[in-house]
Amino acid sequence: MQTKHFISDPTHLVNTALHSLTITNPSLAFDAENKIIYQRPTKNVAPKVSIISGGGSGHEPGFAGFVGRGLLTASVAGTIFASPSAEQVRRAIATRVPHEKGVLVITMNYTGDVLNFGMAAEKGKASGIDTEFFAMADDVGVGRSKGGKVGRRGIAGSIMTLKIVGALADKGGSLAEVYKLAQQVSSNLVSLGSSLEHVHVPGRAKPGPEDEMPEGEIEVGMGIHNEPGSHKIHASLPDLIKIMLAQLLDSNDKDRAFVSVSKSDNIVLFMNNLGGLSMLELAGVTAEAALQLERDYGHKPVRVISGTFLTSLNGMGFSISILRLEDTGLGPGKSMLELLDNPTEAVGWAAPVSTSTWESSNTETMENTVSAAADSKPTKLTFDPSHTKKALTAGLRKVIGAEAEVTRYDTIVGDGDCGIGLKRGAEAILKELDSSASLPSDVVAFVNTIVPVIETTMDGTSGAIYAIFMNALAHGLREQDTGSEKSVDEKTWAAALTSSLKALGKYTPAQPGDRTLMDALVPFVDALGKGENVKIAAKRAREGAEKTKGMTASLGRAVYVGGESEWMGKVPDPGAWGLAEFLEGLALGCES
């Protein structure tokens, strides 16, 4: 459980977070005393139904993040995971929203929220304000038997309910229409969450080991306040999604079959981050859920909305919601889908794709063909490819053998991937050389067989540098083609390598002394340019790599690595060291 926080005072945290919404959306105002975020009055706008929601803090962007044109009129916040008081909500109804067309008070189905928001709604009615109250419920983590009289909990899928009724109010719907639609959407909605860990509330004592979830354990159905779920499992992501979709859609599960979805129904898939998942991981979860929905249930959702809508602080989990689209009977422009797509200025609503984009055919792909004539045009520069293959093989094998050493160095002064990256590229080039039935004797064609291998297998900064250098090397060789037969010699290679090094300088400021692979590459190329043989040039590269042990990094990831005193004079630049290994092997291969 992650227990570190930048702001540990929960009161200060909630108040500043609410205030920040007025900074990011100037149309909002903040009643700090009552923790109310509300839309500022707008002149010359027709009256609309006001919609007030809210609940405990810690679920951001819910609920204050959904205040804005096209969604909520106001939101009332409690402390973390605790409902606001009835008085706070009453003040929102009475003083912070227009009353002309009535007020819908709508919150999640949790006891504290229902009692406090409900009491405030009744006070609103008693004061003469046309007010309706509705508690949203969409969770299937707790079945009918356990939910009993309380019913389903409200979790992330209910944000779609807010979005749809907010849009209807924005389009001029009456209070009766908005209230009825809230009921209709909620009755067609199912949600289920899963989490890898409970969360720590800022300001509270750190939990003991007994509060930690065991490694690999997943709690299916965990609530958004650390409440227990339906069961705990150990499962891969595909298996977890399978279990969750079954709980959501199995019509034979009488305890949880809250919505019957047939293959002819149109559905919306709504994926919510509980706060702690990276966007990368949420994307992977979304892809798996969409895949299984179409493959196993025959449903291709008409909308897939994925993002962070209702969190449990930094909860390491996600929820899946499915909305069955049903005719609202409200006429053109007011279907559930059209209302879901309706634009809003609420900063918490993360669904930027327009209706027109969703409804396009979306089948076209870009297949531009770039002419390869320049690359494929033969040259008159010839050489013995078998000799070069032998030399390259010796260098590549030496790089592979040095992987552990390079990785160890890079783990100390970088991110630990240099050795693996060099090994991966070397193995791929060896495979390419060995798989070719006959290697071209045209030196440019030979280099061009290696270039795409580097481009596709070597990533990161060093991969880009090698790819640029090799492309420039092919160009440097081609520049020496006079149209007459010419055998490639050391002078030809030296001129091409010098040209390649110059081209590389356009894309990186790295020079010898900066503690990069250039500390090995530049001495090698310079030695060849001075007429030295490959063995001497490789020796100069090794000397350059050795010198990096005493250099302070001015480029690359090592710039940000602390503890310099611990490795200064002992650890060389991993990229330079790996390149020196290759060049030494290359020299040995040339000799033999």
C-alpha cells in the first residue's frame, strides 16, 4: 500500500483541490465554507433544471470535476470518504443554483449520502423549491442477497448517468424528464471493479501488514471506499476480465443479473481508472475488455470510453461498466447516446471523440508508398561480403558476450537497458546475415540490408544514434560511386565513416568528453581517417571508452543519476563500452 503523500493534511488537501477547479475552469466558483463548487451565473441564458451531486472527497474528478456547462450545476464535497452534511447540501440548493425549472439532487447509493442529500432535498421542497432526489446504483459486486434492502452501490458507471441527465437539462428538459431519465439510465447500467490493493487516506496512521493484500491477489468487487468485494482471486488479466464480464452479463446469475443484455442491444463500454493505474496499463485493460466483449458476447460497443472518472484516491484497480442503450422517448437529439456525446465544459469528463467521428466508417488506413528507387539503385562499389560478414560476426558476438557487463554498468549510471538493447540488435543482425542465401557484393546494398534491422530492433537513444549513423554511412558510400567499377578499400570506408559522423552531428550535440558512445566512436573514425588500420582504430575506441570512467556526464540519462562519487573513476559509459567491445571484435575479425 502506497502511504506517501505530498499533502498529508486532509482538510487542506480537500480545500485546495476544490479551489483548483476554479483555476482550471473560470466559469466555476467555490463556496469554501460549505465545500460547494458551482457554475457562475450567466446572463441572457434560458432557465434550466439545476443538477446537484456530490459525496465524499477522494473520488476525484468525481464529483466536483463534473461541474460545468452540459453536466452538473453544483457539487457538494465532504471530507475524504465521508458524506457532506445535510446543511452543506441545503445551502447548495437554496443559495448556489437557479430554481426556476427545479432542482435534481442526485448522488450515489451510500447510506450517508442518501440521508444527507435526501434530507436537504426534503428541506428544499419544504421551502417551496421544486426538488427531486435520486440515488444512483450500478455496482454488481454486491448481489441482491447481500445487498438486501440497501440495494446496489453507486460506482463509476453512474458518472454516465450524471453525464446523460446533465446533457438533457442543458438541452432544456423538464425536471420530470430529467428525473425519469436518471431512473431509466440507472436501471440499464451495470458496473464492477477489481483492485490489487487497498488505499491509504492522507492524515491517517500507516496501516499494518495485516491490511496489505498478498502479492498477486485481486479483490473482485472492491468498493470505492476500501469496502470488501465479492471474492478474492489469483488470475491473469484475461481471466480476470472473463470473470468480471460474466458477473456483469450472465443472465443466469439471478443474484447479479440486474440488466438483461441481448445481442441486438447497443451498449457503451465505460472503463474507469480507480486512481493508481498508469494510462498505459488502463489502455491494456480496455483493449482486453473490448476484445472479450466482441469475441465472447458478440458485442461491439457503439462507444468505448476509457479514463479516470471516479477514483478511490490512488486505488490500484479499475472498473468496467456497461450501459444498455434504450429509447428515452424524448425525441431527436435526446437519445441516451446523443446525450452522452453532448459537449461539456466539465474538466473531469474525458471523452473528447465527437459523434461524427464515432459514426464515420473508420475503416480506411493510410498506405502511402514511398519510392525506394534511391535505396535500391545499384552502385559500382564492390567488396567481398563474406569477409565483411566474418568481421561483423566477430564484433557482434563480442557485444553479445559483453551484455552482462554493459548491463551492470548501465544499472549503476543509467536505466539498465543498454546491454540488452545492444544484445538484441546484435542478435538480429547476425540472424539477418545468416539467413541471407547470398549477400550482395554491392557495398551500399549490403549496408542497406542491416539498416532496417537496427531500426526495428534497437530502441532508445542509442538505437536512434546507430540507425542515423548507418543510414548516413550508406549515403556516404553512395556519394563515392563514380559510375565506374571500384573496389571498396579502407580509404573508401574511412571517407564514408567520416561523412556519417558529420551527419550524425546534426542530430546530437554529443562530442568526446561528454561521456557517451561518441567517446568511442569519434576516436575510431578519426584514426581511420588518418590512415590507421582497423586494429589501431579499435584500440583508440577502447582508450576513449576507458576515459569515460573519469568523466562527468553532460548528456544522456547519467546526467540525472546521483551518487556520482560512488562510481566516478570506476564505471565507464555503458554505450561507449559496448561500442568498444564491438569494434575490438570487428578488428579481430578483419585480421583473421
